[in-house]
Amino acid sequence: MRYFRSTVVIFIIFLPVILFAGQKILAPCYVLELESIGFPTAEKDQAAWSIRDLILYDGKLYLGHGDAVVNTGPTDVIYYDLERKDFISEYTVDDEAIYYYQLVNNILMIPGVDATEDWSLGNIYILTDTGWVKHRTIPNGIHVNDLVWFNEKLFSSTGSIANIGDDIEYALGGIFASPDTGRTWSLSYASPSDENSVYRIQDLIVYKDRLYAFPFAFSALTKENIPDKYHSALSETYGANNEYLILTTDIFGACDVLVYDNKTWQCHDIIPKDKICYVARPFVFQEKLFIPALSGEYIDYLNKNRQLVEQAVTLIYSFDGQTTKALKFDYDRLSDVLVKDDTLYLLIEKDDLYYIAATENLKKWQYYLIPPKIRKPTSIEYLDGVFYIGSDDGNIFVTSNKVLVKDLKNIEKIVPIKFYGAAELPRDGKWYWTAISRFKRWGELARITAEVKYGNIIKLKTSNISELIVFPPEYLLDPQHEIILIINDQVIFEGFIEDAKELICTQSQNNETEIWDVKKGSIEFERYTPEKHLLGNTEIELVRSDENSPAGDWKADAIRYAAGTDLGLINHGGIRADIITSNIYLEDIYDAHYRNTLCKFEVSGKELNTLFEYNLNQPEDMRCHISGFSVKYVSGSSGFKITQSTLQPAKKYSVATEDYLAERAMRFLGKDIEYTTIEKNTYQAMIEWFAEHQTIRDITPRIDKLGEEKK
């Protein structure tokens, strides 16, 4: 609706458009008009922004977020108080993400998807009358995927690691049972495994006095081992070996579902299709079990929710305990499932558009189109006629209106009435109808709140922004009236924009009070390209080659410099890309590293030698790079051993590192460390280094392998 008029007008859009020309819409269909209630994850790592789950509980809207691939934990438990209309962080879980909340016997629980601690135990979290309680009790539960109550026991599904002897390690899917609500567990089922694959148990669901479990597996393949026709749907590689995690089809042959009758587990052939590789979000509706299944070869596990190969097939199957039928329901991807008040809601993607599909009888469907401008809807909730929609960019939208549509004409013009944005780089600064183009302080988060209010008023709130661009949203404005643009409670523009497409707003420098200059421009939002921010240059290629890689050694130098410590210590896995260009932009730094917080700790030279020798014997992606000292080591019968070090054994040293390593010191160094945090992140450290040094020059290796130990 246009926000100048005092009455709400529902209308059908007929203006011409090219973007969706000829594309059919699912019908009957309403398009949703949306406004954001907030962006509660903005202060987190960008990989943690996505709202993965929404669940209403006790007058609160709980949200899942975080990323267990990038590893963005620990993770806050955040909810939106519906009465106070505010976001509250009430607890922090020691896991890399919260993918799902689950109601188990009307008790809210969180399966710990990836513990930030060592892998010996997995976590679950239970909300009690006195607050959240953590149970770190699931043996080898690296990834706890689901929780369900069955026959007076709490069951969990996992991705686990097991060992045979000292040298053989394998990845399997586990199902554990707890008779005391998570305090103790016993193994109920363990999947097969093999030397080339990772097996996991994903979802659990109870149906007709049986417990159903859905296993899957993937293996790591290089691009050369994947046929060319599947390359278009591959994501970024994973791990130090630049491999793709490819789902395995028909891991148990014809059988595809595990079924438990409280006595034995058996594998059943329930889904009448071959090449099944993944089942996610099964649900019970109208006394039937529904199984959303994905089938196809060479499907990228990490990319399955973004892009699928053309040969992939997505179908929902209904199962009544005896027979299985494919549901007559057309979709490309299923993102969320909600059963509420005898109505089924499915968040689906079809032909690059997102819909909420609603039905009470599985025969008649009502579709609600989410405007294409919304950045990948990820989760839904529903209350009193209002949809809550979580997005990949961290906004949580609510519906303010719905408009009946018969086609897709002018759909791309529909933008949020209100939204929140954040960015640390200009390339990430494009938000719906604004763009953050320059920052007061580079390397720090900039934030914006934008809304169109009654009277053709565009109102913005900003922080850490020295220049921004407003692209007046024509769908929300009345062209017959002047626009009033307000930034931080100051009216900075009042008038007609005429043929202009943008209002470029620049804050004057060196002023104690904010003064904004505004000029009109002709670039449309879709055509706007932000400029990169130059930091400095390098005379060497910053590659991740080995223990003396220039990328790792320079990073250790940079955090040591910014922290003002004697030494630097960083983990190799914290570098995710090479930089091989001579000019280094801030964007390159963000692409090659993570936004970790700097830390420092005190240690003697003798103890640091011991810690680093432990690290030398870890896998390659867990090895560390150093600054301020050097070592030489040999290979012996009991592993690698340091024979020479420039550290003075009795001297106390201050060591800079990142919080990711400090919190996981037991994994990397064999011992927990006492550390303090520094109010700087990795990006800021590198900005400071370039401000002082400008150019990266040749780096002398610090770690030297001498060969075999002399006997």
C-alpha cells in the first residue's frame, strides 16, 4: 500500500515488467506486504545472521541462528517478546549454532548441533522454570540433530565419531536414548560406516507407536571426480583439500527409513523411489506421516538449500503405516514446515519465487507470495492472522497487508515498508532500497533502520555511516506529493525527486554535529555497484601453502602488532582463501579471514614450546602459525619433537591469538589457557597493520622441519 493515504487500499497490480514476463504464479495467491520487527543477529558474524528457525513459546518468539560450518559459536538464545516488542538474549549455548528449537512434551529444547568444546560429548539444552539447563552428556555426539520423546525416553539423533584402537577413526550416525531427560544416555542404534563416507542420523519422528529415523551420508570428492554436468550446482569447497561434500544415494540399498518398535531397529523401504539421498523436516498431519525427500546424484550437501542439479527431484511422500503415495504438490525446495490450528503451512521455493503454501485438507491450497526482494526467506511462524518470516539476511518480517494477485506484473517493485540493515563493507551495504557506501570507521559494523511512514516520509536511523544512498521506493510513495527524508531525526531533504533515481546523502567531515548534504543521482538500485576500499599492497602472494605459508605468518604478525604483544599464534584453519593480487582491498581481507575477536594470554617460553609441540602433531587444518619466535623440529617414533626454539624457557611472554583458538585451546594446544579479550577483531587488526606498514614484504619462515630424529 502507498503510505501517503489515510485509508488502506487493496489493489491488483497491472504495470508492465520484464523480470517475470511469461512466468506463471501459483494460484490462488496473495502477495504479502512486509515490515521488519528487527535484525537481532546484526552484531554477530555475518555467517550467523540467517534466521534458521522461528518458534512461538510462552508469549515469546524464539529464533535460531548461527553457522556450524563456518563455526560462529557460542550462540545466544534470543527471543522477541511479543508484549514488550523487544529482543532479549537470555542464555548462551556452547554450540556453533542453533538450527532448531523443539517442543518435546511441551518443554522447549535445543539440540546442540556442534559443540564449541571438544568432541567427547554432545550437548542438549532444556528450558526449565528457573532457566536454561545444559546437559553435556551425549557420548561422542559431535552433531546433535534432533530430539524426540518416545515410550518414556528422550531420544537424540547424532553425527558421531568412533574409534577402533588408537589409529582408526570413523564417522557414523547414532541414536541415543535417555531415561532421565538427558542426564544419561545409552546407545540405541549405530549406523554402518566406511572409510570414505560420513554417516549421520538427521530427523526423528514418532508416528503410530513407532519411532522413525532418517539417515544420510556424504563423501568428500574433488571436482575432477565429479562429472562436468553437475559442476554448476557446486558450492565452495570444504576443508584444506578443496573437496566437495557430495551426498550418497541409497546408502542402505532399497531401504531408506529406520523404524523402531521399542525393541529393535529395522530398515524399511518406505519411499518408492531410487537414488534417495536426503530427507529433511518430516511431519505428521491428518494422521499421516509426510516425508520430504531429495533424490539425485552428485548433490552438494552444503549447497542443497541454495541450488540443486537439474537432475534432482524433490517430492513429499505420504505414509499411512502401510502404503506410500507421492503428494500432488509441486515445489522445487522446501525450507520450513509448520502445523498449526489444523492447518499445514509450507515455506517453499518454486521457479525462484518463495511462497507460503497453506492447506487444511491437502486438496485445496492457498498461496502467499513473499516478494522477490526479500532475501531468501528461511523460516516461518504464524499467530492470529500474522505470518512471521525469518530471512537469510537476519531480518524478521511480519505481514502488514496482503494483496490478491493474478500474475507477476510489477511484483519486483514491492519492497519492505520497514527493514534493518548492517554492513562492514560497501558490497554488503545494499539493503532493499538503500545502500551504505562509506563508513566513518572502516572495519566496524555500520547499521541502518529504514522505513516509509505516513505522509511520504522516509525515515532513517544510522550508525557508523558517512555516506549512504536512498533509492526512493515508488511502490510505497505517492509521486503527487513531496518526499520528506529524515536521517537521525534531521530533515535533510524535502521536495520532488522528479526523474532522479537516487538521493546520495553525505555527512560533512570534522563536524561535532551531523550535517548531511544531499544530491540527486540517476543510477537505479539494481545498477548500483559499490566501490572497494583499498588498504595497501603486497610484494608476495599470500597463499595457504604449509606451516610457513605467507598468509598464516602475516596474519600472526598483524594480530601481534594490533594487540601489542611479544608473540602471535593463529590457527591455519582460520584462513579461508589466498590473496594473490598486488593491491589488497578490505574486501580481500574479509574474504580470506573470519571476524574473530583478538585475545591475549601469558605463558613461559618452556610452556609455549610444549603447547606448540602438541600442535605440531595435530592434523594440517589445526596446525598453527607463529610470530615473534621460531622453532626447529624433527620426526621421531612418538611424533614431531621440537629440538630448537628461540624462546627463553624461563621468560614470560604475552601472546596474541583469536577467540576461536583460545576457546578451543584444548583441541589445538592440548591444554586450556587463561586469556583476556581485546576490543578489536581480526579485520581491525589488519587495517591497523596496513595503516602503519602499507606493504607486505618477504617473510622469513619461522618453522623448520629438520628431518628424522637421530637415534
